[in-house]
Amino acid sequence: MIAQEARYPDRVRLPMAFDPALLEADLERLEAADWTPHFVTRNYSGDWSAMPLRAPAGAEHPILMLSAHPGVAAFADAPALRSAPYLREVIARLECPLQTVRLMRLGAGSSILEHTDPGLCAEEGTVRLHIPIRTNPQVRFCVNRRPVAMRPGELWYLRLSDVHSVENGGATDRVHLVIDAAMNPWLAGELARGQG
């Protein structure tokens, strides 16, 4: 993306937050369930896995549940979401069209290598939102090679069509609730009210 085309910063902390203890409680309920290794293996080293909570309607294979092909318009809650009442509440508070929603876990000592996700930016109509659930001081999430300090319960927009990477240098896993959504007036207003 050419810098002058950007209407929003590459990172925005939206003006809403969620209860870290309740997020952690739902994560603990789901931790023993099946996690799917991320399918783009060239983009990471170590352990990077995900659990679908909302997926393209009709998708049954775990990999197909984790992301949507262009043109997919219908999405449905995945079975794991039934065991996560607070995560359901969190998702319901977002007044924008939701697409895929998943938990994403980066294991201790693992890293997501520098890459871009074309099209994942507010300017092109699809955003990726992050809510940290479990993290540690040695997690370094960078967008445009600058770190983004995210605390549990905060809601962040990151322009991931730009170059980004994550390193978990700590001794514990890092887990985020990751939400793909379509831009709408509510979300545009939240981004405008947020802080970089």
C-alpha cells in the first residue's frame, strides 16, 4: 500500500475493552480442544495454531474454517464458541459484519516471520481486529517494524496489509482473539475515536 492512500494509522486501539479474567476463563475452557497448525508454514517457525470460533458457513475442515476465500458472504458460529460464553458476548458487542473469528496461539519461543496480508486494511474494506487474552512481556508484535504494545482485554485494529511480524521470546504461549470484519459506519467511527 502506498503511504498517502492510508486514511487510518497502521495501528489503532479502539475505545472499548473487555475483562481479561473472563477472557482467560473462556480460553481455559477451550485449551484442551483441537488446535489446527497454521497452514502457511513459510510464515512462521515453532508453534502457531488456531481454533475457529466463527467460520464460512458450511465449512467443516479445520483449515477451511480458519479463513475465508474472496467472495464468501455467509458465516456461522463454530461449535467451539458454544463453550465460550464471554467470547460470545465480546463478539456480539462488535456492531459490524463479522467474518472469521478465531483464537490464535503462538507458542513460547515461536515467531511469525515478517510478511504482509494483502487486502487486510480498513481502506480496502476488511479489517483484522486483535484482542490479546494471554501474553507476556517478551512478546514483540511489530507493524511496519515498529512494536505495538497490546495488553489483555484491549481491542486493536492493525493494518496487516503492511509488513508485520511477531516474536514470542517468553516462556508462555501468546493467545489472541482475532476477528476479521467488514468496514461499516460503526467501525469507521470507532477507528476515528481510537488511539494510535
